[in-house]
Amino acid sequence: MRLCTIMSGGKAAVGVKMGDGKIVDLSKQMPRGPKSVVEILAGGKKIQAAVAKACAKPKAGATVSEKSAKYLSPIPNPGKILCIGLNYRKHAEETGNPIPAYPVVFCRFNNTLTPHNGKMPVPTASEQLDWEAELTIVIGKKCRNVPKDKALQVIAGYACFNDGSVRDWQRKSGGQFTLGKNFDGTGGFGPDIVTSDELPKGGSPLRIMTRVNGVTMQDSNTDDLIFDVPTLVHELSKCMTLDPGDIIITGTPSGVAMARNPQPWLKPGDVCEVEIEKIGVLRNVIVQGA
């Protein structure tokens, strides 16, 4: 199942993609049904089957084309946005960092999210906006201290993320990532969440890429993660409760602008696309920001 959040009549509504280029607007198709993507994910197979059945024969006026839909982030306000740094060996090497012995964890905040087709701003405080294609884990069950061999059971699905990074600000605080990762609108998220049953276990292997103005800048595979999906869920759940709708952004492969010579920072007018095999393409237009 592919789930997104779209604008419908001036309000956020759940969208269900049916594979024919159309999105079923659940607020019109199933008015008394689930009101959010998180509700569907947390409801498990029973609610997901009910939604799929209800959308099998769309009502007149209950669909919108994928091309014309106004997307919001698939989960507009995640409770937690947990990010993993330096989680591909070649990326750690290209940035001159040691290979981590334990996951490098930092956080994003909701103000940083921008949806598919949304604008990603270059801040006035810097010209060093960089791209980072990342596989995103979406939690579907409240959990704590999850054994590694059961970690996949709490994952509802996966999505694309562009972990836009303001590199000079990322280095300002003694190597801490928080400032450089939390400029407004720099976290592309979407367009869809694809439920786990439609993808390889643990979201691997899947090809992952970034294109800037049609030119491929990153091209790798999620099976190159240093710390795989079960390990990340296992370790994070040791120190905090994970809730439905929380997202874990798993790290980026090599090929970022920072490691190139010259460094082709994203600039206003660029189009940046993150593509993950079997999940989709996340597209953002770069603009001048505040």
C-alpha cells in the first residue's frame, strides 16, 4: 500500500495510490474512515485491508491525478525525527571521518520538513546547501527495548528523504550536526510511504540515487548501510519509546557536494530528486530562502 497526505478542500487528507496514476482521496471515499496516515499504519493489516477494499472502486470525484495533487509531507508532524549520520562506509571516507563503531544519532524538527514538489530554500546565512538521499523508516507500533530479531515487526513502511545539509553550519558547533540539519524547509520528505509488505525485508537491497538537474550525483544501494535497519531500531529503542509515526532517517551514500572539487552546492533554480527503487521519486525545487 502506498499512502500520502494531500490537500483536499483546504485541509489535509489521506491519499491512497492505486497504481493507475490516480490518488484516492480518503476523506471523500471513506468519510468515516481513518483521518491520518499514521492511523492507518498503526492500525496494521486489518485497517489497511479495510482501506484497500474501500478504495478498490473509487467514487466519482474521489480521485485526483498524481501529477496535479498538492502534496504535504506524508506524516506532516512526526513525533520524532531521528537521523543517522555517516552510515555508508564510502560517505564516511569521502568526508574524512572514521567509520563509526556505533550509530551517529542527531535530530531534526518538524519545521525542516518540505513535501514532494515543495520548495527547499538556500538560507541567506549560507551558500553551502548540500543534498543527501536517505531511506526513511516509519514506525508503526509503540515499542521499547526491541530485540534485533523482532525489529522489523514494529516498522510500518519506508519513504524517501532528502536530508538537506547546510555544511558550514553543520561544523560550527564543534562537530555537532543539529544546526546544519535544522534550517527551515531543508528536509524533503515523501511523496509516499510504502508499507513494508511491498518491499524487501528491512528495506534492502534497494538502489538509492540523487539527481540534480537530471545529473546523477549519488548512486548506491541500501545494502551498503553500516548499521542496518533492524540494528537502528534495536539501538534507538534501548533509550527511548518509539511511537507510531516516528521516522528514522538512515544515512546517505557517497557523492555529496561537500566531497567534490569544485563543490556544486545547491542553488536557486536547481531541481533535486531523490529516488529509491520500488519506493519512488522525491522532487524538490531549490529557492532562495530567508
